[in-house]
Amino acid sequence: MIQKRIAQWALMAVAVPLAAAGARRLSHSLESRRGPTGVSRLLAKGADLLRPQKAKRRRFW
């Protein structure tokens, strides 16, 4: 039971950021070759959904 949770945590901690970085890199390379296309925009949006570049700031007042 604990091993399953550790495996799930490892997947989320390692695989998801790697997938987001790969999608972002592929998006940039496609845009540099062919310009902005629907596929490159979709890859960039997917990467932002998985792992946003900028952290959202919380306002306290």
C-alpha cells in the first residue's frame, strides 16, 4: 500500500514536470521552424496547464 503511494508520488514529482518541459520544448522548436501554428499553441497551453511558468502571487489585502 505504501509502495503504491510512493510510486504515484514519484510519477507525479518526476514524470509530469518532464512531460511539461518536453511539450514546451517541442512547441518552441515547432514555432521556430514553421511559425505559430495550432499544434504549437496547443502544446504550449498543455505545458502551461501541467506546469505554469510563473507562480501566481497571493494577495493578502
